[in-house]
Amino acid sequence: MVSGLKKSAVFWMIVSVMGFSFMQLFVKLSGEDISVYLQVLCRNALGMIIAGYYVRKEGLPVFGPAAEQPYLFARSIAGFLGLVTFFCATRLGDIADATIINRTGPFFTTLFSVIFLKEKTRLPQWIALMLVFCGGLIAGNPGLSSSMAPMLLALASAVCNGIAYTLLAHFRDKVPAMTVVMHFSVVCVICALPFVIKAFTMPGARDILMLAMIALTGCLGLISITIAYRLAPASEISIYDQLGIVMSVLIGWICLGETPSVSTIAGGLIVLTVSSWIFFYNKNKNTNHKE
């Protein structure tokens, strides 16, 4: 029975990776007249509707307890900034480069967790995380040598994600997961709306299609990863999230003609290899601890 649940969890993790990877493609394919804020608004408006339905169905608090609001707003705003910078990096640079640099987020999550949550991390984990961080820089710096902007934006998104995921750890046993998603989606829509109104231009039929696909694929990724983590512990399935690097390279190459550079491949391999090592290291450590 457990094996069957784990297989289902792996399946949904892969679906999630595909959803988020294709979301990047549609972000890239949107016309230049379509602002990043409109993309973020569409991405989260559908998520807000779906999360709202789930929250109401399960009888969960819509926005969470009052005592947790400072932390919820910090998580939601960090997530919003992470989305905006990641979408900008995707539009200005190669999909693969933006994804690999964004995957340095666990380094910042660990750093912030040690500082603010007082979590303990061993030396081998720090070394591995430093290698992941270096792998992201190797992938991004030479590959985006024509402009530092995409690399810096992708790095900023990784920092924001590090803050957001650190706060998610804080919410454990305090705020239901879908309540956090609902809070995040609503804040993203509210924050993006003034920018959309200020610079609004009527999108054409093609851009409307791209915006719809951003919303659909983004929600597919969100729903799938939520299902996956409900079926199996993160320690057993999180490694499959790194397939996003492979997917981003393939999508950029096949759909956009973005031939990966040697540095992109080298950095991506470093991130994949070290992330795999961290996964199995943590898994073995948890197994030994239980014994």
C-alpha cells in the first residue's frame, strides 16, 4: 500500500515539474506588450479560485489565524517578488539558465532556517549547498554574459524563495497548507493589480492564449505538487523536483532553439548531482535516526 502511494506521489511530482516547466515556456512566448505583472496576476487568479474552493470544501480558515498574519504576509510578499523576478529572468534570459540559478534556493532556505528557526545543519550539508550555489553561478554567469540582469533576477528569485520556504517550515502544524496557498494567491493578485491597471494594453488573441496557458500550467504544477506531498513525505520525493532542470533544458532547446552552453550543462550537472547526494544523505540520516 505504501509503495503504491509513493508511486502515485512520484507521478504527481513529475506532472508538477512538467506543469511549471511549460509555464516558463508560455511566459517566454508571451508578447513584449504583456507585462510580467499581468502574467503573475493570471497565474494566481486561477490559483486563488481553486484554493478558495478547496478551503471552503474542507472548512479551513481562509487567511489563517491573526497571530500568524505577519509571517503569512512575509511569505506571500516574498513569494510574489520571487515570481516577478523569476518571470523577468525567464523572459530576458534562457529558460535553462534561469531555472538552474533559481534552483540555488535551498542554499538560502537552509541559511535562513539556521538564522531564524535555529535549525541545525551538519558540515557535509553546508558543503553540498555551497556546491549547488556554485553550480548555479557557473550555469548563469557565462551563459548570460551578454547581460547580468537575467542572472541577478534569477538569483533574487532564489533568495525570495529561500525566505518563502523558510516561513513554510514555520507554518508546520500552525497553518493548513491550502490556507497558505490561498493567502499567497490573494496577495499576489492584489499586489499585481495596480501595475496591471497602470500599464494595461489589450492583449491580442495569441497573448490571451498564452496567459490562459500560464494560468493552467501554473495551477497544474501547484495542485500536483500539493497532492504529491500529501501522498508521501518530502524526504522521499523531493529529489524528483530536480527534473525541472532537465525539462527546462529540453524545452528551451526544442521549442525555442536555445542551445545550452557548456557552462549551462556543467552547472546543471553539478546542481543535479549534489542535490541527489543531499537527498540520499538526508534519507540515510533519517533512517539511521529512526533505528
